Amino acid sequence: MASKRRLSRSGDKESLTEDTSKARKQPLSKKTKESYVHNEVEENASVFVKLLKTSGITLKTGESQNQLAVDQIVFQKKLFQTLRKHPSYPKIIEEFVSGLESYIEDRDSFRNCLLSCERVQDEESSMGTSYCKSLIKLLLGIDILQPAIIKTLFEKLPEFLFEKVNSDGINMPRLIINQLKWLDRVVDSKDLTTKIMQLISIAPLDLQHDFVTSLPEILGDSQNAEVGKELIDLLTENTLLTVPILDVLSSLQLDPKLLTKVRQLVMSKLSSVTLDDLPVIVKFILHSITIVDAFEVIAELREELDLQHCILPSLFQASQSKLKTKGQTSSSGIQENSDKDCVTLLFDVIKSAVRYERVIPEAWIKAIESTASASEHKTFDLAVLLIIYSTNAQTKKYVERVLRSKIRSGCFQEQLLQGTFCVHYLVLKDVCPSILSLAQTLLHSSHQSIILFGSLLYKYAFKFFDTYCQQEVIGALVTHICSGNEAEVDIALDVLLELVVLNPSAMRLNAVFVKGILDYLDNMLPQQIRKLFYTLSILAFSKQHEANNHIQDDLHLVIRKQLSSTIFKYKLIGIIGAVTMAGIMATDRSRFFSLTPGRGDLSDEQCTQVTSLLQLVHSCSKQSPQASAVYYDEFANLIQEEKLAPKALEWVGQTIFHEFQDAFVVDSCVVPEGDCPFPVKALYGLEDYSSDGIAVNLLPLLFSQDFAKDGGSPTSQASDQKLVSPLCLAPYFRLLRLCVERQHDGNLEEIDGLLDCPIFLTDLEPGERLQSMSIKERSFMCSLIFLTLNWFREVVNAFCRQTLPEVKAKVLTRLKNIVELQQILEKHLAVTPDYVPPLANFDLEGLEVTPPTNTAVSSKIRMQGKIGGRKRKADGSKMPSPDAPSKEDNSECDPAPSDRSQVEKELKGKEGKTSVSLQNYHAYFRELDIEVFSILHCGLVAKFILDAEMHTETLAVQ
């Protein structure tokens, strides 16, 4: 057999190669077999065969390729000169064409003339291209033969229009049309155009499609106008050819008015076309846009593009997840991939248009901007804005401005954004860097809704994109967290935590980036530190994964390092991190990992790890009252917000109960003795504790603490038991009552004695001795009242939810005690201007509170200034700046010593008319729970008290 055929370089070269290879595998007809067996050279006396042989082509019979002995250009030049110099020219041309017509009457011979020739080279021939054109194509390249050859081809072509593809697998009509493509010169293009359009009108639909799309490759630019008019008429008659006709019209140079007419025609049919045809139609519409009509066309295109064209892939995707049978999944998967390809092609068309035509992106943005109603916006709008933002750099600012406006007005909300990513994730994945850049820009905004929208871009990019994009999202979030901007840090941590819950397996792959944030803890607020440790702890202690040990090791290392620090700021970071991590370790797994009830309790090993960590925190913080208070408050918040596993909760409850009792509770009948200058009394008891009962040991503890600071010897009581700071009283009690609540489903009967028990205090009501007290004694009395108030506030928080009338009456009494103590406190503060209260909130925010300046003294100075004709700046008229040093504030606002003594004299006998405002001290009070205010609806509550003779006495409390 002859060597493998080299097909023509036309547009259908690949298909022809395939057709030819198929033909060789098929059984040949009888005639073909005979030709093949003999493999003879065509020998006849016709002018056609002789001139070809003289010029360098040998015709072969059967399936053998025609052989070309010379270069193609040499053959054409030689044949042209032979014809022109022939004595019978131009008649010789008719004879030559007649011989061709006779020769191609045989199908095999015609096919060979349409397929490429075989180049025959000897060893001495120069190295040239191995590709050879077909005989017909070579003859069409000779001007004097071209018109006659074209006429012959069009006369021959109808024989094959309605013929099925033969056993050789070659489509003859397509092969014939391929001969006319990419000719170097068309002698009579007008005649060729007429013949092709006539052929299209009679051809079957599949060939019509091929013939139409071949027009730009056959006809020259001079025929664009005529071809355009013919195609428009054909478009009106046959809508099935809309796509190939529009595809051709997009590549032709046509009159703008003609294009407008076609655009209006196809725009009216846009809503009814299939998804497969949409990319070509949109491409033509965008190609026909001018500066004058850009906005109107784009606005109409937005309206006509039905949402179903874009949402179809997601619907198929959703349906695929529900299909279980293999056959259904296989058949539907083909359709799904086809639809995804069509949507991708559609956006490729839009990308190309907005990249190279400036008028198109501006018009599209303007069309979206002019849409006022949120219900009119589609996922397609948001997707196009993101495409424009990533493709056209000149319109980025315009896109950002429109996005901000739409977000503020509520037109672009989370539901629309989620739908956009769900439907167009394949397209948006390619512009992931631009989406992350946009999210970063939006996070720098001062408007909360815009910041939230930017965070959602990060969230859905991580959810819908691939692993590489997910890594980029985490990197961007880490950058925000390490930036130091408080708003950025907060929102980025929120997104990070949400991603951990949303897709823990993907987040685990990026844990190394998240761990890097631990190097930037110094610049974070307590709440931000909690979020970070919460996020890392979830990644580290996922039950199903043992590959998280490296995260656990890093967390333990950081926490131990911070706890061992002597600087309170770092110790507080360690406490927050340890308690947060312990909360995750001791969390009820049945709640977190959707396990069956009863399987979420901790194992003995896990329980030991939790208790060891908490004991470490306790031992590292016990030397610092502030650190201990932080630990108690953090632990209380953990118990209040999380559902701990039963075993961990049981251990915590037992430990806290005994430690609190040993530290703060004493027998009420044993009054402590010591060097305290104030007489110790059991005050504010709601029951008769003359014989037996308990009391809160507040004053002796406070005196022991202050005395120890001055370097004195400890009191007799303090020497017998461990010294505990009264600062921890309220935080420790809050932790205790929350543990009891969790263990007993809200019942506080186990600790209800603390509601009505007295407190070891001294007479707090200021009298004649107030003015004789030293400054230290006045400060001591103020601290004692602050601590008592905070104790009562936590007691009210604890028992306000109880339903028994007697308990409610006692809670109301405690509220009354709070009001009375606040009035007494105002009197003491009025004569203690430089006093700084003990802390009540112990995180970093609480430590940065600027001590308030006594407004009573300032108001007296202000009055004196007015009387004396001098204007003094009143300290109480403006809240001190948190950033200003307190010493500078005091130097400006404090009166001179002579003025202060004068003020103190004036305050004698006027203690009830002070101008001290406790609102300036709100940071030094424990917060009341919102549930406290519900008890104020009780009205009159009767409280029954049994006196010593067992008689009942009724007391109404308002």
C-alpha cells in the first residue's frame, strides 16, 4: 500500500484525516478492490492526463494517492505555461476541464483528486515541506482554470448533498467545500458568492450549518456586504441557522445600520434560545455595540438574559448529588458538563468584550447601577461585576463605588452573593486573586455592612474554590489579623472561626498559616485572643484526627510560656488561651461532632489532661489576685456559654465548692480578732444568725491584704489560713454559682445560704469620725464598700432566676442594700478625691480604665471660681481621655491644698448634698445580668421571717 496520505491544510484537515483513516479500515467495494489490487497508473490519451503528467502529477487508480514529483508551485507554474503556450489556447482549457469532468465521474477518482497528493522525492531533491495539496486545490490556484473548476465542483456537488456517508467514511460535500477555503486569489468572487448562497438554500440543515460557517474562509472582504444581506434574509427565513449566521456576521465588516437591524432581530429571540446557542448570540450582540447605543443595548441584554440560563448548572449539580444509580449519574453527567462548558464560554465572551472594548464595561456597570430594586438584581449581575473588576483595570474604582452603594442600600445581600458563587463558581474561580483583592478593599471600609460583605467574599471563596484558592484566602485573613487594625482583626477572626466550623478538613491543611498568628498576640484584645485560641483548639482537638498533635504541642508551648511570665499582660494571655483550650478539650463531643447521646463524655485520659491544664493555670495565677480573678471570670464564661462534658463539670464543681468555702466563708458566731482599727461586725444578714450560721469574711481579708502591702505582720487569722485576696470574691462566687446551676439544672439550693448570710464589715455610715479619718482609712472604707457592692451584685445575678417567693423577696432586699450602699459610697467618695477603686473587670480592657476624678471637689472649685471672678476648668464637665496620663489629669483638675481643706470644711454637715456621680465609676462595678430587671416586675413580695419565739412576722419589700 502507498504511504500514509497527507491531507490538505484546510479548516477541516483533522476531520478529513479521521475520515481517511476510517476509510482505510472499511471493506472496499468490488471496483475499489480491483483497482487496489492492480494499483495501476492512470493511462489514457486525454489531454487532461497528459498535461498533468507532463507538469509533474501522476494519477493513480484505486485508493492510492496521486503522486506529485515536483514542488507544488513548480507544478502550477509549469501547467500554467503549458496551457498558455499551447497552440489551441484558450480552447485547450475547455478540453482540459472536459477531461477532468470525465475523470471524476468515477467516485474513487474524484475522491483521490480531493485528497492530498503524495510527494515523491529522490535523494538529490531539496528538502521541502512534506505537505501537499489536493489536485483540485492545486488546479484552483491557477487563475485561467479556476472559474471552470469552480463551476465543475458546484455541478458535481448536488450529487452528494442527500447521500449518506459511504463505507469509506468521507463526507464528500464537506470535502468539496474545503477545496474552496483559503484560496490565494478568487477570480470571480461575485459568481462564487452567488453559487454558494444557492447551494446553501437547497442543502440539508447539517450541511447548511457547515457551508455558512465556511463563508469567511472562502469569500474575500469585498463580498462582506453582499454576503451579510443574504445571511440576514436567510436568518429571517430559517431560525435554526441563527448561531452559524451570527457567528459569521460577527467576523464580517458590515454597515452599522445593518448590524443594528440584525441585533434587534436576535434580541427579540434571546429569551427563547437554548443555553448552547447563548455564547454566540451574546458575542454578536456585544460585537455590534457602538458608543451611542451601548447603555440601551446592555440594559436590554440584562433583562433578556433569563436567570435559568445561568442557574442551570447548579440545578444539575444539585440533582446529581441525589442520584444514586450509576446509569442516571452517567447520563446526566454529560448534560451537566455540557451546560458548564456553555456557561464558561458565555463568560469568556463577556471577558473578551470588557477587556478590549472600554464602552462595554462602563455601560454594563451603569446598567447595573441604574437598577434600583433589590428584587431586580440577579446573580448574573454580581458575577459580571466581579468579571469586570478582574478584567478591566480602568473600571476598578467604578465597580468598587457601585458595589459599596448597592451594599449600603441593601440591594446586594448575602443570599445574592451565595447564589452567585453557587451558580458561577467555575467562572469566578479563575478570577480568585481579584476577588480576594476586592474583599481586602471592602474590609478597609468604615461601614459595617460593607465590611461584612467583604468577609463573605472570603467565606464563599474558601467554600467553593479549590485548594490553591483556599490557601490564598487563609493567607489574606492572616494578613488582616496581623495588621493591628482592630476592626480588621475582629472580622478576619470571625471568618476564620466560621471556616473552621464550615470545613475543618480544609482548614486543617492550612493550620500552619493560622499558627503563625500566635506570634502577634501582643497586639490583640482579650476577645480576639479568645477567638484565636478557640479556632486553633478546634483544629487541634478534633477527635477523628490524630494528625493534629503538632497544633496541640504548639498551643501547649505558647500557653506555658505566657503563664510563666511575670508580666501580667502575658500571663493574662496564657490564662485566656488555657481556659479556652480546656473548654474545647472538655466539650461534650456529642454536641460538637453529632455523636449519639452518651458517647460524648470524656475518657479518663482526656479528663486528666483537662484537669492538669486547669491546675497549671491555677498554680501560675494564685500569686496574683488580678490573675486569679481573670482565671475565675474566664472559667465562668466558659461554663456559661459551653456545655462541658459531665465528668469535667463534676470535677470542676467539687474543686471550686471546697476552695471557695475555705477561702471566704467563716462561722458567723466567731468574730475575727486582730489589729484592724475598725470594729468588725456581721452586717446585712437576712436571717437570725446569733447562734449558728455562716458569714462572708470580707473586712479581715481586705485588712490583711492592705496590711501585707505595708509590710506589717499578718493578723492572727491570716496566719492560720492561706491569704486570699478579696478581689477574687465576686469572680469566684460567679464561677461557683454557674457550676452549681449547670450541675443541678438551675437549682441553687446547695448555695442558697450565701444569699442571706451576713458579711463581716464595720459601720459604713459616715458620721463624725469620717473627717477624722486618715486618707488611707478613707480609701480603705471606699474599697470595702466597692467590694461589698460587687458581692451583692453577683448575689443578685445568681438568685434572680429563682422562682420561690421567699428567694425573690431576699433578692429584692439585696437590691435595696445595693441602693443604700451606693448612697453611702457617694458620701465617702466626696471626701476621698484621689481614691482609685479596686478593679472589678480584670481583662486588658478593664486594666486600661482611667481612674475617675472626684467630681464633688471639682464642682466646689467651680463654684469658688465663679464667686471670685475666676474661671476654672471643671473636671466633672468632661470625661477624662483614656489616652491621657492620669497624673496630668490630676495636676490640672485637683485643687490646691488650701482649697482642698476649705472644701472639706464646707462639706461638713452637707454630706447628703454631694455631687459625686457613680456613673463615672461604672467600670469598677460588676455587671448586672439582664435577667435581674425581670424581678422588678414582681411588685409587692411578702417575706416570712421566723423570730426567736417561732412567731411569724411579715415584711413587704418593694
